[in-house]
Amino acid sequence: MNVSRRRFLGAAGLVALGAASFGSLALSGAAGQTAELMRSRARLPEPFRVPLPIPPVARPVRSDASADYYEITQREASVELLPGLRTKILGYEGMFPGPTLVSHSGRRTVVTHRNELAVPTAVHLHGGHTPADSDGYPTDLVVPPDWDMMHDMGGGTVAVGHRDYTYPCDQRAATLWYHDHRMDFTGPSVYRGLSGFHLVRDDEEAALPLPQGDRDIPLMIVDRSFDADGSFLYPAVDPTMRVLHGVEDDYMEGVLGDVLLVNGAPWPELEVEAARYRLRILNASNARRYQLSVPGVPFAHIGSDGGLLARPATLSALTVAPGERFDVILDFTAHRPGSTLTVRNGLGTGGTASVMRFRVTRRATDDSRVPARLSSVPRLDPARAVRTREWHFTREIGDEPRWLINGATFDPRRIDADVSLGDVEVWRFVSDLHHPVHVHLDPFQVLSRQGAAPAPEDAGWKDTVDVKPSEYVDVAVRFGDYAGKYLMHCHNLEHEDMAMMAVFRAG
Ligand code: C2O
Ligand code: CU
Ligand code: CU
């Protein structure tokens, strides 16, 4: 990241950049987005023709008294995402999404990741309360056995061929996800397929009468663009993902695709019974924000990034930024067999205005309900905060387009903040454009937006918050248990790759 790897922008480029930075969002592509649309060249499929795939649940290769052990091989595969076309992906087990891991709270999960790709990787469990050496620090790599370490790998630890990640899972039930986190290349790695769900379950949640089994559905929503031959289109400066990082200048605000995939399928349909369903919504897109609604069926919002809310809330629409998760209950009991209900995206136009569809197939018995009380969410009291820190997220104006936190680009060797385990702190995120801000190690609670009340989407324990243009958001956070270096960063993956990350050291 120290080396200047991007071509020098001419005077015209500088003028354009300045205008985009200080000018209006009219220049920044679609409404509600800090990103640019990349158009597919492939013929796009009709919506609602393919069934929603459900990623398979991984089985442990062995278990002992205290832990379950898994093996995942990261490899290339050619899969059918668009009907009739093949797409080369980078996949956990050659799948996109990868297999779903399921852990029980308090029981250790050890995952051996084997890298059979052509490039290094780092695996991060997003939302995991994880010791630093298993958190997927962007320079703690798993390199392919034949990788030539010709250039500086950033001073991290390098494992050749495979690496064990240990997750104590000492945390409450929640919808987590795992994805690649290699320095400079997270955007293309995730875009090409390296992401999957990791669910943590616990007894408290299991005792609730929520929908379960086939009626508990993970939904990974992403946008992608496809070339005429079915391959992913991504404007990488270096498509080999070996040396040069970042995207072409036009896309530095972020990459939007024109195809919406849910669990890897374009605009799929899910057949449901006339019953209640729990949906675990994850926005795993590089840069796209969604405003989801299902006309005729309100969301009962029951959980956020860090697990169950104290009590459910009814929402008619839900804005979801990259990295965020929302657990909701949709109640189809009043809907007749044969009826269809479409998930709309209020921030999309044309094809991206709808996401997927439900088709009610038959009546069914359903003894689930949404209890008025779900869990307890003890409040982190900002009056107890020992300090307040400000984090400013801005675009750098200059010859090299980059994204900054507190005026600096990411340096994996620099410590940007020292925090004491157990202290409550107030963090203020201050933003120029849209920046979904994510903090590793522990979740936080949103206190206010612009000094006023938080949004409904901010309820509960969060690890990613949707900070909007020219906005500041205050959160309370307290880190526990694990000392070491952790990241906080923008989860717009193009911003992240172009250096919008900072390091805090817990101890
Ligand atoms: Cu989902 Cu630091 O990442
Ligand atoms: Cu994370
Ligand atoms: Cu950002």
C-alpha cells in the first residue's frame, strides 16, 4: 500500500475528481449509492424463473469434547449462475455462496482453510468475537504453495497452503458471515465468490417459538455484472489479482452490478407455505445499498448484526448497507396458495428494482409466533465512556484517488488507536459520502445520528452501520477478552481496497 501503484491522473482527471468530490451526488451514479454501475454484456435472464438455492450446511470432519473441526478448500470452479452460461468463480469448496457453518454458542469451531487458488487469501469471520490471530488480518495470509513472495506482503504472518482458524464462538446467537479479507484485493475476491454464512445458535434463541428448520432461510443478496460469455465483469486494474490493486478510476466510488443474485441465483423464486418464515438477510454486495420491502407483508424485525433485539419492531421497509444483516419474520399465513409476493428494492431502477419473489404453494400448520419479548440487550451507557474518538471517512483529493480515515491510508504496521479491554468508548463516525462503517472484535450500539435519534435499522447490537453523506453517527462500544490488532474500516469493498481501513490495538 506504500507504493504508488496507480497511474498518474492527467489534469483533466484531477478536475473531474474534484468535481465529483465536492459536487453533488448526481455524479455518483445511482440514487442512494456511492458507486458506479458497470453494465452487463450478457443477455440477462427473466426474473423469478430459477429457484432460490440454499447453501448446504458444512459437516465437521471430526468433533471432540470441546470443538468441531471443519475443512474448507478454496478453489476455482465453473458454475451456472445465469441460465445457460458458465461463470468462473473463486469459491469456498468451489461454491458461491460457500457452505454455511453452524456453531453453538460457547463451543469452539476450528476451520482449516486450504488455498488452492492462484492468489493469497485471508479469511475473516464478520461479526465473530475472535482472537486476533484468527481474525483474518489482511496481511495474515494463506498463500498457494507455489506463490512467489516477490513483493512485500505487508509484514503479516504467512501460512503456505493451509491455515487453521479458531473461533471460540463465545458470543450470542447471530447471523455472521465469512469472507476474504486479503489486503488490497478484498473487492475482487468477494465479487468472484469468496463469501458464506456462519450462523451461531444458542439455547436462549432455541427456546423461542420462532420459525425454524425449512422456515429459517439465509438470504445473501449481491449485485454482479456479467460479460457476454458469462464471466464476471469487474473493473480491476490488475485482473490477475497478483500485484496491482484497485479499480479503474471511473469505479473508485464502488462497483454496482445490474444483476441481483440471492444465494447465487438471479432474481430467484422461493416456494413457501402459508406460514411464518424467518429470513436472515445479508447484504454481501461490494458497494450497493438496498431498500427492501414486500408490498402487503411488513417485516417483523427481530435481529440485527449482533443477534436478537430485545423486542420485535414492525418495519414496512428496510435499508441494508454492505456488510449489514437483518433477521426478519415474514408472515404469509393470510396469503392464498398461488399468490406471489415480490421483494422490491426502493433504491433500484429497472432490473435492480426487484430482488426475488415468494410463491405461496399451500396452506400449512404453523405454531411459530413472534414473541413480544425476544432477549435482553443491556445498554452500553455512554455516560460511562472513558473517551470519545472521532473517525473521519473522506475521499482524498489528489493525483492518486484513495479513501482515507482520519486523513491517512491503511498501513498494516501502524496502530491508529489503543483501546483498553473492558472500557466503554464513544466512537463518532463522520462521513463525506456513503460509508458503511464496520468494526471488528465486538459489536456496538448506535446512540444517535447527527445528534438525533438513530434509525430503526440501527436497533440492537450492530457491527456495521450505514453512515450517509455528510452525516455523523455516534456509537458506544466496549471490547472484551482478546488483545491484539484489529480493524475498523469502510465495508464498501472498493473503498476498503483503496485504503479506507484503520487499525486499533486492544489490550
Ligand atoms: Cu466483513 Cu473487516 O469485514
Ligand atoms: Cu468483520
Ligand atoms: Cu467508504
